Amino acid sequence: MEYNHKSIEKKWQAFWADNATFKTSESTEKPKYYVLDMFPYPSGAGLHVGHPLGYIASDIFSRYKRAKGFNVLHPMGYDSFGLPAEQYAIQTGQHPSITTEANINRYREQMDNIGFSYDWSREIRTSEPDYYKWTQWIFMQAFDAWYDKKENRAVAIGQLIVHFETTGSQGIDAECDEDILRFTADEWKSFSVEEQQRELLKYRLAYLKESTVNWCAALGTVLANDEVINGVSERGGFPVEQKKMMQWSMRITAYADRLLQGLDTIDWPEPLIEMQRNWIGRSIGALVKFPIPQLNTAIEVFTTRVDTIFGVSFVVLAPEHELVASLTTDACRSQVESYIEKTAKKSELDRMADTKTVSGAFTGSYAKHPITGEDVQIWIADYVLAGYGTGAVMAVPSGDQRDYVFAKHFDLPIVAISDSQQIEEAADPNKDGRYINSGFINGMTYTEATDALIAKLSELGLGKAKVNFRMRDAIFGRQRYWGEPVPVFFKDGLPYLIKEEELPLLLPEVDKYLPTESGEPPLGRAENWKYQDRYEYELSTMPGWAGSSWYWFRYMDPQNRADFASKKAINYWKSVDLYIGGSEHATGHLLYSRFWNKILKDLGFHNEEEPFKKLINQGMIQGRSSFVYRLLDDEGRGTNTFVSLGLKENYNTIPLHVDVNIVHNDVLNTEKFKASRPDFANAEFILEDGKYICGTEVEKMSKSKFNVVNPDDIISQFGADTLRLYEMFLGPLEQAKPWNTNGIEGVYKFLRKVWRLFHDAEGNLSISDETPAKAEYKALHKIIKKVEEDIERFSFNTSVSAFMICVNELTDLKCNKREILQDLIIVLSSYAPHIAEELWSLLGNPAGTISFASYPVFKPEYLVESEFAYPVSINGKMKMNLSLALDLDQKTVEDIVLSNADVQRYMDGKALKKLIFVKGKIINIVV
């Protein structure tokens, strides 16, 4: 019987499904281990061979952990709300749920074909009402909570109301908006309901506020920063502008310190941790006010270098700053408005990245320097962002390069403020010297000056010490259809939650998936969609990250209709032990997930400060593109003749991508090429050695480059076990590597060798119950040790090489011993589960039990060498090897060596002067 991957793999995939082999319960008899993949957004294109890389690694680890005695939770689901399905709905009129269902079915089929050990009974979909009911519920918890800085946690909003009713606003230390009121308990009670709700909104963790957003008119929605590239939308390439609008936000900044501190407690890749640190961006400095007497207000700036305040020669506002309109004089209005319009077309990322372009506009107004009282010009410039700090900076050209370049460009003063500054060619931010041109801090050091200035500003009521964060509150709304409805209605212009028992608030039907003619989001098209038939619902939907910011909890208890997950399940599974996914989620999903996890912890729903203990970023599998070379005629036009790679230098050619699926070992199937496009039907080829050799290049795998390899094709030809082993064999999990089908046949041949260990030359099962030889034990225990060490350190590629060496050794030994082969396939089963299941059952074991068979125990004694092949040298020249027991003493070794006939022949009758013996190393005879 030959190895038939197709029948074997279908058989065991059906067995696992029919018997729910990998269904998990909250068993307390075994230690738990929770392995999680970042769940996919199901696209219509399905999976290519790059997508399963992390899934295969997590599956190997899950199967291994089961063999090591753990109760493993390894679930899968779908992040099924989002733009692609909605864009397709806009184009075709088909409801996004239909597209999503079809895409999920395709993904599920492909995943099943690869043989993953998922507990499919726990599958979740973020777009299912049973799931997004709890996403809405978590939003409600955030809306009904505030952050108490004294307790350093979120607290129910009811406690804040009680405090207001008994003590007023006195004694409250909260993360909140800047414009909160000060009031007594009696004053609070005298407020109208609307006034009270408006004030509470300034404290809530989920709140409405006017924000500057990335508005994409063509898509009809707000986009996150990472969805905007070079000023256009990542999807579709449509223009994006900065726009102010009322928007739901989440007060993630309240958790900035805890988000930073938590990074020290988790096992994540250092580059990813550093990205989060930089994104949060904690800085210690001072908040300084520059008074504007004519408006009876002040411009607030945050600075980490308050010591440079005497070097301020102008103030710069973000073009979106709320004071710009009132500060702009009539003489400057045209120039300012033109500049604002131009800036609105740039994304914030573009503005931060563009350090070469110098631009700005003078408002015509002046602020007062907080220390000297002198007039300071007020400018606007796009290098200042409304959302970072206060949206204003005090410009110190002598100490900041952007300010320096700006001052040079607009001929503004540059004042040296330190006796160690060199500012002839560039700004000099050093802190080493003593201050000059700086009033009362002249002669002071950096530390002395900083302390003195903060004290002075505080005395004047114009400043204070402050910790600032680069991170801003998270925008929590999209003007789209295919997302979670926000469980809010509006009464007298203020938001109120619907009742919990009214969840889920279902997506209504609409006639089109486009904004209304008056510019409202698509939900504005729903007929009679009002709360209690009176109040308008929120028309924005939640952002894409909402459903993915808590999903690991739902996997713990996915059928629960009373809670997002039961206390029992949460207390058992606690947090994710191993999380595998792409590094592109570093500052989006991973940050928001940690944030929501902390909210739920604070409110008493679980006890884990961090959701993901260990995280691994799998590298990208890149495409290996193939090229044909089209001959150009004398006028540079393409002909229908194609030149092989080795001959193209002799001709004028142009490279064209060609489908990698009709190229094998870089040789083009010319007949399939001619059939691939009508204009290639009559193609002619200039061959080398009778073949057309294609050029190659490593690029991102994409349809446009014709380098996408479908795993279904690989599985059909070579099998899922081959695909699994080969993806691991390509290189270290965390590194990017090119896909090259050329090497896959070697892995397939390896599996056939494994199969032949169990069968005789005629293909019949041939297993011996004899006691294995020492060499057979040695080969087995080497692989037991190697694979255990490799999996524990996630070095899957080196295990595949070790398997090949082991099987070659056992083949050479003609090993068919049950004791050896049974343990071998348990070790192999994590990597190649289908063939392992089949061979396990052929050995007479109950079907399916290999999935829970104990991992073999490594016995080091089998690797201890009892003898050594000593190199024997005569006068320093190596002549032969002589195998001797390692426990012999020198006298015995000398007797054996000198009595050996071959040694005597090499000594050629010469007298022995000395015999040098180093145990386990060498024997050297001096004659």
C-alpha cells in the first residue's frame, strides 16, 4: 500500500469533525493552556500560502501541549465586520452579510483542508447579533464608567453621581475633559437633567466630543490614521481631508501609564513593545499659558523644555486650533484660510513625516510672553497637530530644528539662551551650559532653571508641571453601515443608553449602503428606526477594532446568553498564554485590546491586567514572482516572441509577470502560457537547451504580480502535511521568507519515507515487536529531545530538518520496531497530523487517540556514548580509527593498541618511544 495523502487526509479531517476531537471543556484535572491566533477578516480571495503560516505554528504548539498533558483551548473565528464587504455591497447592492457568509465558508473549507486542531464549537463571528450584543454591552460599561485617578482605575459613573450629590465637584481627581465645572452639592442638584448629563459626558470613558478626524468623502467615513497613506485612503486611494465633527471617543489616555507599565510584565517581541512605548509617548514637562488679553484667554502649550522659555520668539498653532478664527485679523484672513484649506488635504501622518517643506501663515495677532510680558507673534503651521498636546507650541528656534528652519524661512528672531549653544548653522538643543539672555535664570544649570521656572509660572498662575502623552483618545465611530450599531439614542441633543435587556440593537435594513443625500451615515436611510418610536438612534457604527478588542473572552464561553463569558470560564482560562499574529497590529488592535481588558478588569469582570502573556509575530511569506521576457521590435513595441532568461541580454526585451502556477523549477509550461491569455495564443519562444527559463524576484504576494500560490493547489498535489512541514521548513517563524515551491518535493519524499518505515517492499504493514537496538533508541531519543526543545523555543524550522535526519537513520537501520515507530509518530503528529493518525491506527491503537497520547519521555542514557572511534596517529600522522570502550584505563588501551595488527604494520618494526592517550579524543604513537 503506497502513501496516498488525499484519501488519508480527507479520512482524518472527517473523523475529527464527526467526533469533535478537539472540543475543549473547562476541565480542572489538567493545567490549562490557551493558544490564540489573531483571527482573520474573511476576504473573497480566500487564503494564499502566506496566510496559514502563523496558524500552522500555533497548531503545532497546541498539539504538542496536549501531548504534554495540558487542557488546550485553541479556537478560531472571524472578524467579519468591515469595509471590504461593505464596498462590495455598495457596488452590487448585495447585503454585506451574504458576502461575508460566502467568504467565511471559503476560509473554513481551506482551514479544514490544512488540518487544524481548532475547537470549532467555539467559533465566533463579530457580525453575528449574539456576538455584537456583548460588544455593545462593553460599550455601555465604558459609557457608564469614569477614571478615578486616586484609585487608579475605572469606577461606575453612579459613584461619581453620588459624590456630586453629597460633596459637589470638590475632591474629584478624574481623567476628564479640560472644561469641567466646579460646583457644590446644592448647585449640582439645581442643575437640570440636561445640564447634569452634559457634565457627566465630560467624565465618561466613552464620550462624544468634537474631534479632528480623517474624513474620506468618497468612502463616506472617518478613517483611522493607519488607514490613510500619503493623504489618500488605503482602500481605494481616495482623497482624505482633516475635518472637525462630533465623534464618539474612548478615553484610552486615562490608561496611558498602566499601558506602559504593563509592557514590562509580558513576553512580547522587543520591537513591538518599543512601538507601543513610542505610540503612547510619555513625556514629563510643563503646561505653560501665553495670555491673549484681547480675547481674555490664553494659548496653552505643553513643553518638555520649559528651561528654554526665554528663547521663545513666536507661538505656532495647529491650523485646526479652535482659537485660529478669532485670532486671525482681517489683513491676514485670506492667507490663513487658504493655508487651512491646503492643510486639510494632508493626513496627520504626512504632516509629521514631511520635515523638508517649510510653510505657515501669520494670524496677525500676538500673545504675551508669560514671564517677560513682551508681544509674541502667533502663527499657524502644519507641523503642529491639533491632537498632540494642546495643538500649540512655543517656538524656540535656537533649541529646536523645526522652529529654527521656520524662523529662518520667515525671518523671525533666533535668540541664543545658553553659553554652550552653537546656532550658526542649526538649532542646538544641548542642556550642558549655563543660561544667558534668560532673565532671572541666567547662570543657572538645566535642573536649577527648570525647577525655578515651574515655581515662577505656578506663582503667576501661568503654568505647572505636567506629564503628557503622545497617544490621543481613540476615535470610536465610523460613518458606515457594516458595523455594530452604537446602543445610544439622543434626547434633547444628549446621548442616553438603551436598556441592557434591549440588546442587541440590530442593524436595520437600508435601501442603499451609502450616506443619505443630506450627508448622514447609511443608517440614516433606515425607515422608522427610532428608540421608542421617538428618539433618534446614533447613526454611526462602531469602528473595526471594537469586536476584536475582547474576542478572546468570548471564546472561553461562546454560547453564553446571560454574560459575555461566565465567571467560571474566565477564572479557569484567565488570559491567553500564547498569541500569534502579524506585527501590523502593534499600535491598533493590540493597544485597544489591552485597553478594553483593563476596563473590564477595573469593573470587576475578570482579574487579569494583561490579556496576552506571550506574543509572537510571524514573518511574512513573500511571493517569488516569475518573469517572461517579451521581445520588443525596433520601435519599442511588444512582439509575440518571448526570450528565455539566459538569452535575454542578446535582445531588447521587457519583463512581464507570469503566473507562478504554470512555472515549475523556473521552467515555463509554454502550452499553459499560451492558453492563459488570448493574446498569447500564438506566442513563440526562444529557448535555451529546449526549455524556457523564467526570471525570478521576491516581492509581496499579490494577484497583480501573478505570484499568489493557493494552498488548495499545494494540498491537492502534495497534501496538507507536506504544506504544514514545508511552511515551517522555509525558515524561522518570525522572519520574512520567500515562497519557493521548488523545494516542496523534498518534504513530500520525506513523508513517503516515513510511510515506508512501517511497510515492506510490497507495501504491506510490517511491524516488529522485537526489542530495538541501541542505535535505534539513540535515533529516537535524539528526535524526542530535539523537537521538544525546538517547539518550546518556537524554532519549528530546525525540527523539520531533524525529522529528516532521524528518518534517514532509521531507514539505514532498517528499523520497523513498534517501540521506536510508535513514539516517533507521536513526536511527528504535531507537524504532520494526518499521516500520524493513519500510522497510529495501523499500529492497532484506537482511532483518534494520538491527539491525546503522551509525549515520549526523553531518556538521556540512550545518547551516552559507550565507545569512541579514536583516530590513531604515528608520529603525528593519522593512520586509522580504532573503536574502544570509553571506560578503559590507559594501561589497557596501550595493550590493545600495541597488539593490533594494523598498528604493528604502521609502526613498521620501529621501537616505541611514547604513547599519548587522551580519553575520548586521540591516540598518538611516537616511534
